Amino acid sequence: MTENTGLQKAAILMLAMGETEAAEVMKFLGPREVLKLGAAMATMKNVPHEEVVGTLDNFRDMVAAASTVGLDSDEYIRQVLTKALGDDKASVLLSRILGGKDASGIESLKWMDSQSVAELIRNEHPQIIATILVHLERDQACEILGNFTDRLRNDVVLRIATLDGVQPAALRELNDVLTKLLSGNENIKKSTLGGVRAAAEILNFMSGEQESSVMDNIKNYDNDMAQKIMDEMFVFDNLIDIDDRGIQLLLREVQSEMLIIALKGASQELRDKIFKNMSARASEMMREDLESKGPVRLSEVETQQKQILQIVRRLADEGQIVLGGKGEDSFV
């Protein structure tokens, strides 16, 4: 029996607890989390009884050590109505229920698929597109950029990297594009969005080819800025800086075939660290599989490494592992 990922365990738990309780859980999740969890739940068919029991036991142990979690009631209402009624009907009700609070703009983009968002904003000025993307989750922003031409994608990421804030006047321009993002006046302080860190976080989700194209463009504009972005990026070889406990947690989430392909492009030092945190039998099998694995396309290696890095970032966001990195804070 293969070890379930955290997402699969969450899906099993949601299906096991019943509709009412599952709906209560949804109030703590953001738009992207709801979409990912819903997709995982849809793929669950005929889950063995022992897997359900094991998942519930694991959840009980985690809850025993967990702290309280905050509640965003507005977001909960938005999520439940959108899932139940669809975007159009939910938007009408939200405008009444939330007492005039904004139910459109940037928030609505978070519920749309990336291709639709790209179609909506691709003809806007690149500076406006950059300002929109820094308000979205980094993986969604990356997916949207993937639907642009190379020229537009490179231009937008460069503008994200050079964006040091969003003034109220710029937010009013966004209102013209997306109906309404904020209400306020000239006394509103500028939002600290964009910059090198934001650009690096988005690039972390890009394919190797797209990443190289964007970085080449930034180097031509400002080589020092390009270096700062690269310093902020968390790449596969940076796994060497994660402690042994973190590596062990990561290995529970990663499928063997994915790891084998990813390690084809890893340094021997990183391979040794991975092997050290496996059981002797698992380590031996992994070494044999690596040796017997034939040539693998570089693009496939990069794809598997990117997927593993997404798992790493999720674990870091959840506080389960700490990422070593430059700067004052750990980079996620």
C-alpha cells in the first residue's frame, strides 16, 4: 500500500466526516486550497477501510497537539455560496449578505481558472497585469503567466520585480479594470506588494524553460537585480539545507517514482542526504532504482523537482519544516 500524501489524507478525512462537518472545515480554506481539495476528493474511489481508519487516527493525533485556528467568516460565506450556487448567483447574494463589501475584483479572480484570468487581463498594460498578479497566490500567478507570450511574460515578471508598492492612484486604475479592488482615499498607505521576493516566489513555480527566459530578460535589464532574485529563489539543491527531520517529513509526502526522476538531476551530496534519512532497505532500493533508471529528459527532471518543491513550500507554510535561506526570514 502506497503512503498517501497530505492532500489525499485531507480528502479522505473530508469524505469520512460527512457533509455538514466537511462544510465547516471549508471555512478555514482559501480559494486555491478549496479547488485542490475538491479535485482530490473527486478522485477518491473505493478507499480501503484500513486507509480511512489510519487517516482518522493520524488526524486525531495531530489535533491533540494543535493550537486553535482563526476564522474569517466573510471568506467562509463566500466559499460556501460560490460552491453551492456558482459564481454568478453567489455574487448577487454576496453583495447583499456582506453589506456592500466588495465581492468582485481581485477576490473573484482567485476563484477563476488561470486561463480565463489570462484571457481577461492579457490585453491590459503590463504594469496593470503585474499589479494584479502580486495580489494572487503565487502558483496561480505562475499559471496565468504560462498563458502569455514569452515577451509579455518576461515584461510582466520584470515589472513585478521592480514594483515596490501600490499607490492608491494605481489601485483606482485597477478598479477600472476589475470593477473594484479597494475603496478608500488618498490617506490609504501604499500596499507593500511586489519586489524581488514576489518575483522569486512566482519564478519558483515556473518550468525551467520559462524561468530561464524570464531571468535572461531581467539580467539584460539589471544584472544585480537578477542576482538578488536568484538569491531569494528556493531551488531543488537547497533541500540540502533542510534538517533531517524535515527531510523525513518530506519523504512521506513524495512518491518513489517522482523522487527517482528528481534525483537524476541532483548532486551526490543531496542524494546522500536523502538516502541517510531513509530506512536501510528503502535506501538500498532507491539506489538500485536510480542506477537502473535509463536516461531521463531534463524537462521531466525539472518538472518532478518543481512538484517536490511545491510540497516543500506547503510543509513550510504549515510550519512542519523550516527552510534555510538568505535574508532575515526563511524563504518559502
